[in-house]
Amino acid sequence: MSSSLSDHDHTAAPLERHDSGNITKKATASSVDLHEDIEHGEGPIGALPIPPVDKRRAGLHRALSARQVSMIAIAGTIGTGLFLGTGRSLAQGGPASMLICYSLVGFIVYITLLLLGEMATQYPVAGSFNAYAVRFFSPSYGFALSWNYWFNDAVSVASDLTAAQLVLQYWTTWHTWVVSLIFWVFLVAVNAIHVRAYGELEYWLASLKVITVIVFIILGIVVNAGGNQAHEYIGGKNWHIPGAPFVGGFGGFARVFVTASFAYGGTESLGITAGETKNPSRNMPRVVKFVFWRILLFYILSILLMGLNVPYTYPGLSNKETTTSPFTIVFAMAGSTVAGSFMNTVILTSVLSAGNHALFAGTRVLYGLATTTPPQAPAIFGRTTRAGVPLLALLATSSISIICFGSSFIGSGELWGWLQNIVGVSNQIAWVSIGLASWKFRRAWIRQGRPLSEMKFRAGWTWPWGPYFVIITVTALIIIQGWSSVFPHFSAVDFVSFYIEIPVMIFMYFAWIIIKRPAPLSARPTTPQETQVEPSQKPGILRRVWRRVAYSDAVDIRTVDLRRDEHEEEPEDVADDLEREAHLKGRWGPLWKVYYAIV
């Protein structure tokens, strides 16, 4: 098969299960026919975003292995939210609030990831849940969501670069913005090379983070048991100091939800890698099932040990000027400033990893917006280099990061807090949207009579309550987490950082629906006779205005196309599966199981 088709294999129409030769021929024919339709402006009803065919460009490449995708999911979650954001959570809510909130949000996100996994395995495309919202819920809502999530990723890069300045303040306060600038140039350069460069960098940085968290858990137990500089048993003393374990009452408790959402943000971008994942029908379910349990385990144990070992009153834990990592504090308690400096260095690499992940995800979201039908972003952002990198989308996403240099005027600690709130709420909006898309997807699947056995991955224990649970619980979090910005005293800046994205989403939804008036992707094409209206039958101006304002592009579950864009295994995918099965059933099967579990 030609390189062009292999790069665009996720655009092929559904294939029947035949021998490899037939599969290749059918894939070629369907890809050509489909792209001819797109070139003539005749996008298929219910189709997902389809990368354009460009003889000079390679399009997105399927070059990420299961090993890299697993670590990308881990890298996207174990980052500044865990290493640095927990200091803010502990100072604002106390140890009990932090443990409860992170546990609740972790469970919600796990259910959300299962819902996303069902759709991403069935339709592995660039755009992920943004594309699923367009296809199964509403094109206008999908437009607003996609731009919101792109902004979320762009701001996340700025947040991570600001976090780098906070980490550096452990050693010096002299021109910390210089390191942010160096990091920015490095991240843009890595992402501009090839998706494999991004995947490999993320793999090793994520590996370092996982090892660090494991060491921290062991060290935290030792420190609590008396292996600290004071040589005293700590136990649960920090849960009984004045004000603990719930600091700031209900307002402090509610405030931790948004920092927890910031910390867990990134897991949903696992679906964005589906368009560039090898053998997605096999690798995506593996990643969804196993990765998040590891992440949840790391979070809960780490947060429990932080609350036990670090008092919420620790100097410099979180204020306007700085935020100190509880990881660094515990390492310093165990030995010396050298141990603290080592941990701080590791946190600095995690900041780099988190920024790398956010920049990749934001670039792919913008690329998906530019290549969907109809385009929801300038088509120039859909162009890729020969290496398969959407370079202009990369530069546009990275340019938002310039706001991180505003820390010189605002204070790194306060700026990072605002960015945390904005990104946290944006993550929550994405989770609600995954729930909405999954709700309509599952209803359409049942309504159209397709057997559940045809789903490539199905989280059976979440049927039918999963989507409802995600939508209701996350909506409740969005509403209550800004409590501290209203009571007991109203803080306009904090209130805006908590809720600014909601009116922006509403404005973008109505702007797109009024200006573009998109047809739902489940709508049938109208005939020329139906579009012709007699002059005497034309409605008055008030009626036309009302029709435009009250227009709905909600997708009809009875007619949405559930077969278009389904991924069918290529010969390479089948060969990969056979090779894995041969390894597991062979003489060295137990060793291969250990290898696959680790790698």
C-alpha cells in the first residue's frame, strides 16, 4: 500500500473481512472515492474530520506505538497538577478535602475515559471527543467545544511554562522567565520534527515521572514512620493541627475540585492520539483499561502521604508569589537540601513533559478543526510537512504561551492559580461533552439495531448509567467549585477565572449556529424540489429571524451514520496481533507477559 494511504488509513470506509489482498484493494478504492467527494465539497453524512489529500504532504502519520501511547496518557496526567498543584490544594482545602476531592474526581475521570475509549476505538480519528460531539450531539456545540479545548491546551502550555518559573524559585528568583523561553523554543522544535520525536521524548520523561512517584511513595512512608531529620514519628499529627483536616470550610473543600480537575486533565487527550496510533482497535482498549488504574493508584497514595507529612501551614506552600511542591518538601525532610534539589530537578522535567503533551494535543485539535467538513478553522492550519507535522497549527498553539511572561507583573504564584482555574474548568467541560457524545452514541447504536457484539470495545459495567453519571456529577462540580469566590466575600478575579469559559462557550455556540446554520450530520440531503419556495410562501422578516435564532442542529440518533469511518484492521495490524499472540503462547510466554506489562 502507498505511503499516502497508510498515513490516511483512518479515513477509509468500513471494509469487509477478507484476505489481506482484498483488504488492501478495498482500502485503496474507498479512500480514493471518499477523498474525491471531499474535494468536490460533498462530505459524507455523519463523517468525522477527514485529513485532506495533498500529494506534496504526508498528512498525519500512524507512528505512535502502544508503549508510547500508554506513557502519553500517564505523562498527560502526572505533571504539574500532581507535583505542584497539590501544594495549592493542601493550603486551600487541607489534607482531608484534598484526599476526598482527588478520589472523587479520579473516579469520575475513569468512567469518562471508558466512555471515550468506546468511541475512540470504534472511530480512531484526529479530533477525538471534539469530533464525536460534532457527529453525535451537535455540530455547533462541537465547534464551540473544539475551540474551547484548543484554548485549554494552549493555556496549559502557558501554565506549565509559568510553573517552571515557580520551580526555579526554589533556587533563585533572578530572571526565571529566561528558562521559560528556553523551554518554549525546545518544545516547539521537538514537536516540529516528527510525531515519533514527540512520542519518544514523552515516553522517557514519563518513565522518569513514574519512577519518581514510586520513590516518593516509599520515601513518604519512611518519613512518616520516623525516618526524617527530626527522627520523630509523624503519623496523623498534621490532620489534627488547628484548622485541619478541612481548611476553609465548604468553600475550601469546593475549591479543591478545580485544582483536582486541573491535575487529572490530560487523560481525555488520550483519544486525540487515536488518529496517530498503530493498530488502534487493539492498542486503545489496552491503554484505556490499564493506564488509568496506575495513574489513580499513584495519585491517591501520593496525596495521602502528602497530607500526612506536610502541614497545610508550611511556609511558602502556596501564596501570591510562589508555590512549593510537597514532593520537594518531603524529600528535604528525608535528608538534606541536596535531596530537595534533586526532586525539584525532576519536577522541572515533569513541567517540560506536561508542556510537551499539551502542545501536541492543542496542535492536533486545531488541525482537526481545519480539516473537518465544513472547516471550522482556516484551512491553512490543516497543512502538514512531509514528516506529518501540522506546523502552522503548532506555531499558532504555541504563540498563546506568551501570556506566561506576564508573571513579571502579576506574580508567578497568582498567575499560575488563575491559569489552573481556567484549565481545570475547561477540562470539566470536555468531560461533560464526552458524556453527552457517549449518551447519543449509545442511544443511536441501540435505536438502529446494531448488535453490541460489533463494538470493538465496550465497558459493559457502565451501561446504561455511565454517560448520565458523568454529565450530572461534572456539571455539579462546575457549579459548586466557585463557592469560595462568592462567599464570604466576592472576588471578581477568582469568579471570572472559574466561570469565564461558560459564557464564551454559549456565545460561540450561538454565533456558529446563527451565522452558519449548520445541518445536523444525521440530516438527509434535501432535493432541489424541496428547496424551491414560491415567492408568496416566503415567511416575513420576524419569522425568519425567529427561525434562525430558534434553529437546532441536534443530531438525530435514528439516522446518524454509525458505519462511516469505522476502523478496520490493516494487514500490518493483523500481523502485529499474530506476533504478540505467538510471543505469549511460545516458550518464553511468561517473560513476554512481564515485558508487555512493563513496557
